[in-house]
Amino acid sequence: MRSVYTSLFYASLPLVLARLFWRSRANPGYRERVAERFAFYPGPRRPVDVWIHAVSVGEAEAAFSLIATIRRHLPASILVTTTTPTGSARLRKVLGDAVEHVYLPYDLPDGVGRFLDHFSPRLAVIMETEIWPNLFAACRGRGVPLVIANARLSERSARRYGHIRGTLKNLLAGVDIAAQTEDDARRFLAVGADSSAVTVTGNLKFDTELDASTREAGEALKKRVFQERLVWLAASTHPGEERAVLEAFASVRCRHPHLKLVIAPRHPERFEEVARLVATSGYRIARQTQAGEVMPGNFDVFLLDTLGDLMRFYVASDIAFVGGSLVDIGGHNVVEPALAETAIVFGQHTRNFKQICDDLAGGEAALRVHDAEALAAAVDRLAADAGLRAELRRRALAFVERNRGASERHWRLLAPHLRELSTSH
């Protein structure tokens, strides 16, 4: 099966590269550092102690607390790979040169071999759900211990993997799996993971910290740009959601004329598309990239068209709709708005954060809506009731605090693989 997969991957490379350059029309980052995607790196070999792969922004956010915990226990050299330019940019913004960073090469035997030759990691940590046949086989062949950290597996993915259970059982042999929830653990076992290798460690995203400077910047934003007005943030939105949000905004503004809307599209290549949609909807628009030119309050909709600023906008907001949930994407991180203490709303498509969203909604710490009309009703209700907003904020933050500790539980899983390293330092 792996040889068939590899042959098909090689045959599809022209299409893979064409897609890469197509995406670069909107995000030039996709046509940069292409050599890294084939594991060609300048300079001599750079062996590292721990290699962590975080495909994009969400996985990188989860990795930050794990990296901090590893460093608290051990002065390890760390390489972090990503796949997307947005993940790379976020990593650089948070960690700078404190870690090595390159793109993970395509899952082809020659590229994977060059990558492992160049960095020779003592331990490989793959965040969440990335399972690559040639990469896993190469790590096993070279004796590199491999851990899937913050591992999650949705029902949909489990059903899909069920068709290749035998192949997956071989791929996961010897791989430690740190599952987010009991349900994730059960699904990994169902697709072939060894029961002795699966541990429930919780979700690393609960260990995210909101630093004082971000909180201060968000509070300053609330005063300077929004003039202490009521702010609704639609975060990490996808196609179809912005239109629904704008329709809801029109409805809610009839009763709350001072409400300001912030839209933060998930992907930067869609910034211009969303800006046009806002303009054609008849709203005055301001953009973060033009923030120095924005007259405070002189706009209806604020477009967050930069990367890495979402947390301070959560802090500045009173209500947050977390996108990827009104359309069938699977939802995005709801822990961040809880930490920022803003009232949370999300849609029904939350498989990526199923347990967390179910617990928040079930504990009356967030509102779940099923369509654009229900979204408008929820935002209208929250805009009218400061007491309800405060209660949702309190319950959501308490929920996050109760669920901390995943990074230390991950460390206990990683530590045996790094015992030799700890004695050499």
C-alpha cells in the first residue's frame, strides 16, 4: 500500500506544485522557500534534540505550551516544522529564533530521508492528526521515537481510516498517542492503535496563557479604536459565514445602533474578497492594515486583515462568534475567547473541538446556534444583557482553569525518550 501511495504522490507532484503556486496568487508566502518542501536546506547538518511538527496556526498555538514545558524541564534544542505560511508566520512571531524552523517536506522517501539526515532528531512529536506513511516508516526505520501529541480523531476521520485499518495498524506500531479525550482514544484504538500506546492527556490548548501585554493591548484597542462601544468579533470565518454574519449584523443593529462588528477571516488570501463583500453590503469599513488612518469609531465594520492579532481583538470584544462552525469546517479554537473573557457563540459544526464545545454549551458557558437567524438572535440577546455576557465569561474561564495541566501530562510521556539527553546536559 505504501509503494502505491508513494507512486501516486510522485505522479501528482505537478498538480501539487500547481496548487501551491495558485494559492500564492493571494498569499505570496506559498511560492517562497519551495526548496524546503523537498528538504533542500542551506548550510551544514543541524542535529536537534526534539522535532515538533505543527501543520498550521492552530497546531502551532497548541505546541507553544508544550515547548515551554519541555524547556522548563530540559535545555533541549528544538526544531518546529509547519506546512503553511500562516503557521510559519505565527511561529516566528511568538518564538522568533528561539527554535529552528523549516517547512516539513512532502511525504516522499527521498525528501523525508534528506530531512532526517539534516536534522537527526532524537524525538519526533507530531501535533494532532497528521499521519504520513513515509515519514512514520522512516522514523521507525531510523529508531526515532515518535509521539502524536494533542491527538484527536473525529468520527468522520475514524470511519475513513477504518477502510485501511490494517495499513494504519502498521503505521501506528510503536507510536505513542497522547489523546485529547477518551473519545479520541477510543477512536484511535478502533483504527488500529495499540492500547498500551494510547494515553489520555487532555488538550494542550487549555494551557495557553494570555500574557499581560496582550491584555493591555486589547484594552487599549477597545478605548482608542472602538471608543468603549459594544464590539462583536466574528473570528476565523470561512466562505459563507461572512455573509451570514453581515446579515445578522444588519438585524441586530436595528436595536443596538452603536454595535461595532469585527470580521477576522481565517485565511489571509481571502482578505480582499471579504473587504469587497463588506463594502458592497453598504457598510463603512476600516482595516487593521490601515489602522493608523482610522478615525476612532468612524466605521461600521472593522476588517482584521493581519496575522497574529486575534487575541488582542478577543480582549477588545464583548461578544465573539468563533467561525468554521456555521459552515461544515469543524470549528476553531474556543479556548482563546474564553481566556480573553468574551462571551462565546459558535455554530453546530464543531467536530474539531467537539468535547470542549459540548461542555461549554452544556454548562451554559457559551451559546450554540444552528443558522444565521439563530446567530442574530443570540448576538441580539447578548448585546442586550450585560449580566448574561458576564456570566458566560465567568463560566467559560472557570472551565478552562479546571482543564489545565495537559502540557505536564505530555511531558511525562515524552520524558522517557529524553532520559539520555537529560543526563548529557
